[in-house]
Amino acid sequence: MNILILGAGRVGASVAESLVSEKNDITVIDTDPARLRDLQDRMDLRGVTGNGIQPSVLEAAGARDADMLIACAPSDETNLVACKVAHAVFGIPTRIARLRSPEFEQESPLLGTEGFAVDAVICPEESVTRTIRQLIEYPEALQVLQFAEGEVSLIAVRAVQGAPLVRHTMAELPTLVPQCEMRVVALYRKDGGGSEQRLACEGSTRIEAGDEVFVLTATVHIRRVLDGLSRRSAPIKRVMIAGGGRVGLRLAREIQGECRLKLIDTDLARCEYLTTQLNSASLVLHGDVTDEELLEREQVEETDLFLALTSDDEDNIMACLLAKRMGARRVLALINRRAYADLVQGTTIDIALSPAQAVIGELLAYVRRGDVQAVHSLRRGAAEALEAVARGDRKTSKVVGRRIEEIALPKGAQIGAIVRTIKDAQTDRRVIIPHHDTVIEQDDHVIVFVPRKRMMREVEKLFQVGATFFF
């Protein structure tokens, strides 16, 4: 696919890195030639210097042959105008804009073809907030991702010694948690040298304490799955946020009525603004998030969740390490640089969250071939889970009318769940955890776990309908 990316900032660079690895033809437009040189040195892509709202710059970038424009410049206005020009002048089929303002909702007529011609809106700040909200609701989880309009969830959890399902084999799970169908689609375990290895999810595979377990189940069963693999945590009631920027403020607004909230920022003027945006029960503090005396004075040891959400990766890492050492129950660091995220994996920092990775899945749903409804990027982009709709019939499809065991999935990939609309009851949907003899039907929503991104093309081909389907 020929893709134009407007903006070589953190989000644009992360998007480019993810899409280049899949052998797409990527061109990045930015006004800063130094940024573009850095990207070109690291990745196999083309850089064009200039203002991406100007038709001449888009023309030079190859807009006439482009399949998609992803506008993720810092300014909402730039991204909106770029999408309009891409549609009106060059007819680029798919146009995606990064928009920070909540005024522009996906269904707004302003974004239609008569307006700014935006097909999809992405907002890293909103995606990060949504992810953190899930982790507040399920504090034992490392990740909670939803498919099929919330009917199915993929849960990542660290197995804990003494939990009911730990030290048991996969084959034993159905009898240990009756009436709670689930499918373990991936299991990662550290070896003696500290490196993580992916284990085959077979009937004889035993779950051990410390394993990172990925489970697909109906959303209504999330709590039972977590209770089976972990130790139930007390509800999160005390939250401390380090950083009152866009992400910190957005999250604080959403949770201020649910938790006892403290928010720290180094900028005095920003703190004064924050006090006007939050209720009187929320405490805004001016200070350094890595100041041990400040954290001690504000009783960080009684904090249920410490969130480092500043724009500085180093500060976020240091603040989380300090808060954890001082007794915070759970800590989360917002980290933009992938190298840093890999570095902190497995340390005392419970969760490292990347704003760019939080939206990559939303973009990949437009890049994937076949009828793909949702994609989630996992393990810092190394793996994916996608929801694809089975179209066609047995003659035109490689999945419809076939048993799971007949489908030529790449090694390690798993079909973990199916969401099926019950015939004659169009609003009634059923979640199926499939077995080897389960037959996929037309219009089933199939959730597939793919352990390596390079396998994705094989999976996509399975859900592409043969040409005869259209005659």
C-alpha cells in the first residue's frame, strides 16, 4: 500500500516504523528536514520537506498514487486541511486525521466529504485514557482489549503463585472454571537468562507463576478469568498523576468523581489552570514528580495507582521507580521511545504504555486486507490480535464452511473466539470459544491472535473473498 504520513513527530515516526515493517511504500512529509533525515537513516522510507497542506508538496510526495493519507501533524487545523486537499485535489481514497479537540467527533458532518473529508479520527490521548480506565477497573490486568463492540475481551495478566489456575495444564482449565469459556492464546515465560520465550498453548502446557498469559473470553467473564490467574486487588481509590498535560488532564477529568485524586505538575501556570478544570476534591500540587520529599509528604505509599504521564520519558521512568520503591501499590509509565519501553519491561514498573502504540491498532484496521473490524497491537508491536468478518461461502472463502482444524493458519496463530449473530434474532449475538471441530459460518466475527507481525499477510489472505463471490 502507498501511504503518505504528514508529521514526523513521535506519533508520525511510530506509525511510519510500524507500517514500514510491513513492506508498505511510506512517504513522510514534515517541515523539519533534520527530523526527516533521522527517519530516513533508520527506516526504508522517503521524506519530503514542506507544508503538507500545500498541493505542490502533496504532489511531490506522490499524492496522485497514494492509497492513504495519515495526517498526524501537531496542529488539528493542519490535519483537517490536509485531508480536505487530499480528497478534493488528489482523490486519495482513505484519509485519517489525528485530532486532539473533542469538538470533532467521528460522526460529525464537519468531517464528511462535504466538510473536511476525514474518514477516521485518531487521538492518542483518548486511546491512552481509555486504556488506563480499563486498568483502573481491572487492576490485576496488564492489558484489557475489546472486540466485537465489547462482546469479547483479550486480557493480558501476570500469573500469580497460588492462584486457582496456576500450576495447572491448559486441558484442566475447563473443569477448574466451569461455565466460563476461555482460550489461552499466548503464554510468555522468562528463561534462566531473563529472556522471554513464547510457549506453545497445548493441552499439556502448564501455567506457571510469573507467566504473562493472554486470554480471550466473553467480556462478562473478565473478572472470573482474572481471579483464576491472579490475586484479586483491592479497588483503586487513591490515584496520583504525575504530569498535568493533555493526557493527565483528560484522565483526571474522567476519574475525579470516582477516586481520591492528586495531580502534580512542574509548571505553576499550568497548575493554576488545572485547578479551574477539576473539582474541589482534587488536589493539584506544584512540584517535581521525581522529588522524593514531595512524594513522601503526599503519602505516595498509600497510593493505589501512580501514573507518570509527563512528556518526558526519563522523568516518567524515574518517578515510577521512585514511587514503587516508596510503596505505591501499582505504577504506570507513559513511554514514547520504544527502546525505553523494552528496557523497563520486567522491572518494578508494572506497566509501560506507549501513546503511539495505543493508536497503531486503530490505523492497522484500515491497512489490513479483507473485512477487518478491529486490530490491537500487542507486546510493543511484535504481535497482533484482529477481528475479521468471514465473508463469502465455501467456494469463495478459505474459512467459511470449514472446521477450525481445516484452516491453514500460520504456526502459532490461533482463532480464539467467534461472535455469531443468531439467525432470526438479528440483535442476539453469541460468543463462541471454538474447538478444533467448530465450523465458521458466513458473517461470523472471528478473533485471531497472531504472535508475529510477519504472519499477518497469511492471515489476511484467509479472510479475502475470491472473485467469484461477486458474480
